[in-house]
Amino acid sequence: MAKYVGYKRPKDTKKTMKRLLSYLAGHKLSMLAVTVLVIISSMANIMGTYLLKPVINDYIVPRDVPGLLRMVLLMGLVYLAGALATYGYNQIMVRTSQRIVGEIRQDLFNHTQKLPLSYFDTNTHGELMSRFTNDVDTISEALNNSFTLLIQSFIVVTGTITMLIVLSFRLSLIVIAFLLLMLLFIRHNGKKSKKYFQDQQKYLGSVNSFIEEMVGGQKVEKVFNHEDQDFEEFCRRNELLRDASTKALTHSGMMVPVIVALSYFNYAVSACVGGLFTLAGLMDLGSLASYLVYVRQSAMPMNQFTQQVNFLLSALSGAERIFDMMDVTPEIDDGTVTLCPVMYGEDNTLTECREHTGSFAWKKPLEDGTCQLIPLKGDVRFSDVVFGYTPERKILNDISLYAKPGQKIAFVGSTGAGKTTIINLINRFYEIDSGLITYDGIDIREIKKDDLRRSLSMVIQDTHLFTGTIADNIRYGRLDATDEEVKNAAKLANADSFIRRLSQGYRTMLHSDGDNLSQGQRQLLAIARAAVSRPPVLILDEATSSIDTRTERLIEKGMDRLMQNRTVFVIAHRLSTVRNSKAIMVLEKGEIIERGDHDDLLTLKGRYYQLYTGQYELE
């Protein structure tokens, strides 16, 4: 008998069920076969029990041994058909359910890839991961078990009660009374179990989050001698979890014993009253035997049916969360301009080609059906750009700037001034409220996002490395890069020396975001990843923040080579990294308050001068 677990009902059961059935509709033949086999299995069980009546009345009592053997053989065939049907629908359902779950997970992942960054900003990673794990698992469990058990339990309950009434209507009143009593107990106990299981989940989450926080902050905990206080807090939360778990398991544990006890009591009363009916001639012996077997079978499917309804509602709740995520509007991309490799002719004309030449151009469709090739140079311009992550609060106010091909533009300012926001807008991670951003004279909204981002490379402060070799992580910047190009990129970023000192060199496996490397080494790999992609526009967002001053000086020449002939946007708190910039933009509260090169801004003796001389610190 399945254990009851707490569940939350879906907000719109009908809509969610309809959506889930649309996935089942793609497997109509399989689901039809499962339904037919479940019906055969259930009916075999019901009919096999009914055959006890003629076996006893027509063959055992008259002592007809040949006839008895024939009936036993017939009963064996009926039960064998039921067993084969059960095996068949289990095998089909397992394969079908896993295909359906695979399709749901695939659709969910595919849609997730298209969601805008704003969605990930407002939803935690844990919430998103639970869609792929917990919610998908509940659907898988329901399809594997609940779907078939629900049909089977319904047929068995309906068929059993029908056969009880057919065999003896008067005696069936006792069974119906006990079944109603069982149903009332299941409902009452289910409500109690639901409450305590929900409390258990709440307190379990509280304990888990506290443990995760304490394990992650062990050093701080020891520095401030908080072991005793934290232990007391853990004991408090753990006690709440223990109390809720005890009550939840107590109520759920009562389900089986109480139902079994009631079913035995029902059987005993039915047997006694049925025996009296038989002695009084109101019922024959065969009918009583069949009847009593039906009585023993009546409790289990009733409880199973109730339990599977709960499991199905839990699965629908999980499915609803998945479908809600699928219904989130994907990232808008109505661009028509694409990026293509080109070769230059003797007269400096551009020709599109398939092979990699190292030269690219924007392919812009024209009204007459032809396409114009615009050389990819890296000319980026902002004109009166206004943007806010929310309508109530603007981050950028009338920002205008330009970066000509090959120029290095630096952004300096306090936290929240809008430096990273400008970078995010170049990538079209977010859409501007008003104004214009052009790339080589083309409105970036006309460029397909994949092609736009393919022309850019970015090194951010929070380096993310994937599970795989060091070479694989560098090659992530350009998947067709050769081993030699990977090594050259590592040398350019000054990462080659530490990589070669590792036992496996470039074949060293990285796990857990590169935990076996220092933060500075991870940052060097991110720079090498950007170097191997060879983009015309390079974005460095605090790219050297995790590198010590000595290492920073060592990679300065490499960074200069990396930035050569490229348009570069730099965000840095270390002003030493932006001194050689063509233009330095000082931002404050979403506005450019100063602009110019290093010498110009020092002469101006404004905010930049105060920052450089230490009279003012970035917050």
C-alpha cells in the first residue's frame, strides 16, 4: 500500500491535465494498448474470483473430478491472461512514460535556453533546477505507477462492488458500510497527514538551508566563536523537523494497520452473517466462497485509488510549474542581419564564402531581395540611450558614447553607476527603453542575437568553468580551434606556464567550476577563452580583479596583444588597468559625468582625479 505524502493541488487542474494529455496524445497506440491490457488484467482478477462459485457448486459438491480439473485449467488460463496483461502493460508503460518525460524535459530545456536574462534575475537557480528534477520526477512517477493503478483500482473497486451485489444484495450492505467507514478514515487521516507532511517539508528546507549556510561559512563561524550559538539554533530547527516528521509518519503509518484491521473485521462479520445465510438457505456455498474472496479484495483497491489520486494531483502540480515556465515569453529576436565569413578580392570587394578566412561581414537583406555585405569592424555607438531593469527605476539616463574600431574604452564609477549595464546592452541581454545602439552603423535590434554575440567576446569577474579538460574550457570560446591555437591563446593570457606545471597539462580535468585551481588561474583561463575566439569586440568586466599585481603586470603585454586591432570595453576598479585607454568614461548614477583620456581627466581635476590620487574611493 502506498504511503501518503503531502501535496499541493494545481491552480488550474483542467488546463494542466489538458496540457499533459497533449504529450500522451503523441503516443496514442501505446496508451491504448496499456488501457486495454489494464482492463484485461483487472477483469481477469474479478472473473477468476467469480469462477469459484461454479467450481464449488457444480463440481466440488457433486464430486465431478474431470469437470473440476477442466474448471481449474480454465481458472489458470484466466489468471495467466491477467498476469501476461500485467507484464505487458508494465513494460509498455515504462517505455512510454520515459519517452514522454524525455520530451517534456527536452522541451523545457530548449525553452529555458531562449528565456531572457531578466527571468533568471528574478528566479533562483534552486527554483529552476527543481523544475528539471523534482517536478519532472513527480510526473515520471505518476506516469509509471499512478496512471495504470488508477485505472486498475477503479475497475477492481467498481467490478468488486458490482459482483458483491450480484452475489448477495443484503450481505453487500455490510461491506458497503465498512467501505464507507474506510473512506471516511482515509479522508480524515489524509488531511492530517497532508498538514504535517507540509510542515515537515518546510522545516526540512529550513534545516538544509541552515546546514548549507554553516558549512559554507565555517571559517567565519570559527573566527567569531559562534559554534555554541549555531548548535543551539540547529537543535531548535531540528526539533521542529523531528516533531513534524513524527506526527506526519504517525498518521501515514496508521493508514495500513487501520484499513487492514477494518478489512479483517469486515471479513469476519461478512463470513459469520454469510454462514448464517447459507445455513438458512438464503445463499449457496459457492456464492459465499466467491463473496468472501471479493470482500478480502475490496479494501486494497479502495485505498490505492485514493492514494493514486493524491499522487496524480502532486504530479499535476509539478506539471503546472513546468508548463508555467514553458509559457514565459522567450527572448525576442526579430533581427534579420546575420554574420558570415568573407574574403577580400583584389579590388577590396567582399565575397561571402563558406570556409573560415578570419574576415567577417554583416549580411543585411535589402528590399529588392539582394543582400548588402558590411565589413565587421567593431564600431559601437550609443545615442541617447535610456534603460532601467524596472519601469520605476532608470539605470542609464541619455547615455551617448562611441567606440571606433580598435579603440579601448574604459568605464569607471561606483557600484550601481551603470558600468556593467552598458556591457549587457551591447550584448542585447536586455532591451533599451529608448535611444539607439549601432554596431558598424547597424541598429543592433536588426542583428540576430546569435550572430551579434558571436562577434563579441567577454571576460567577466565571476569566471565560470565547465566540467572537462583545461583545453576544452579554452576551446569553449571557439569550438573549431586547434590544439595549437588553444596553446597560443593560453600563452597570450600567460596561462601556459601554470598549465604545463599541472600533472596532466592541458588534459587536466576540471570539476565543480574549477575548484582545483586558484581564482587567479581560473581568471587566466577565461582570458585565454576570450583570446581563442578572436572577436573584433572584446569586453573585459573586472577581468583582472582576481589576479595579483605581479601576475597582472605579467599579462599586461599579453592583454595588449589580445586587444590589438580590436574594439575593447573595459570595466575596472584598478585605475592602473585603464590608463592607456583611448577614452575613459566616469559614470555616476547612470550618467557620464566625465570623459576623456587619462591625461585629460587628470588635468580636469574632477572625480577621476580624486579617484586616481586617492582622495575619493569607489564604493
